[in-house]
Amino acid sequence: MSIHFKKKSAGTKQEVPTASMPDIVFMLLIFFMVTTVLREIELQVRVNYTQAENIEKIEQKRLVSYIYVGPEKLGPNQVGETKVQIDDAIIDDIGEIQGIMADKLTDQPKLIVSIRMDEDSETGILTDIQEELRDANALRINYSTKQETQPGGN
């Protein structure tokens, strides 16, 4: 004597309605386009790049943190002492660089530090910055330059 049980099926549909999906996606796209701000750094120091012959371009710019070194802009055509700027802030003490870069490396371990230095700045400040970066274990360093123009119009 074998008893067979019949499985009752529910009378409801199991589908998810997708008719309004394009409208929702479009609204989200517009929302993110309106609220996203492309951040632009306002330079507070003057940077005239030195020239170099062999230049390599960094492909992944989102992995780069910039350090600007040059005379502070005081007004139109006026500059002051040599200062160091990281992001939008002037660094008063070179010793602060180690802590700032250590925090950035914690967030982004593959960070490249690009130093953009004015051609008239002293090399002693560059040495101090390099030591601070070494202490922060920021060993991937790039030096920003402009390409040297070749005689003959190249």
C-alpha cells in the first residue's frame, strides 16, 4: 500500500516586475551625475617644472598623491617663501608629511607620490621630503617634469 502525496502549487507568480526598471536606472544615473563633484586642487604655490629628456606618463592617476613645492603665491605676480602643499593645504612643518602619507598609504597601499617642484626651489627641501616619505614607507615616488624641447622644432 503506497500513498502518493500531491504537491499543491501556489497560485501566485514568482516573477519580479521589471517594467519600471529603466526609469529607476535613469533616475539614479541623473542623481549621481548631479551630485558628483570632480575635485580640482587649487594651487597655493607656484610650480615651474624643470625639464627632462626621458619622461614616462603615469597611467592610473587615481593612485597618485601630489606634493607641490614652490614659492607661496601671495597675489598677482607676488611670491613668498618656499612652501610645501599636499592636496589643498600648505604644510607648515615638513615633519607632518610622514603622518599624512602614512594615513594615505593605509587607505591606498599602491599609492604613488608625485613631487611637483618649482625649478628655483632648493634641493635641501626635496631631501627633507624624501626622508619623510621614506619614514612613512612611501617608496613609490615620481618626480614631475616637463619634456625638454629638442632643437629643430620637436
